[in-house]
Amino acid sequence: MMEPKSHLIKDYRLILAEIVYHMPDRPQFLQTFIWNEMDIAPRYPVLHSFLDYWEKNIEGKLHSVYVDQQRIITPGEYKYAQMQLTLQ
């Protein structure tokens, strides 16, 4: 029997975070970093751990973080398309 995947546990979501930070050598400029990972909504312990690591180990000071989430699609929710088109 296969072991269940840990990310299929209830409340896990695919988390996408847009992290906006100040460039270390030019703090007046902002840069964007996109991060995604499976995490538990709404507490986001993995994201918080990553942001803590960022603040302690990365020179670019955080400006803002925008978070989006998508729940996991289960096999029972998957449906085949009615048609397939090919564009050339």
C-alpha cells in the first residue's frame, strides 16, 4: 500500500506568494520574487518560516507580500474536456 502524500492532508493548499523587496545595492528600487509551496491555510507556517529565513539571511529588506491560494484538486473533481482543438 502506498503512503499517503502529506500535502493531501485537509487544509493544505498550493500557496503562491509575490514577495516585493528592496534591492540591497539600490534600496530605492523594488524587485519581485515569486514563491510557491504547499502550505496549511490559513496559518501558512511554511510561508512564515520562509519569510523568517529571508529577514535573517537575505540582504533585501521586505517591502510587501501578496498571497494567493488554490485548494488541491482531487481525482473526483477531475473531468475530461468535451473536445480538443489544435491551432496551427
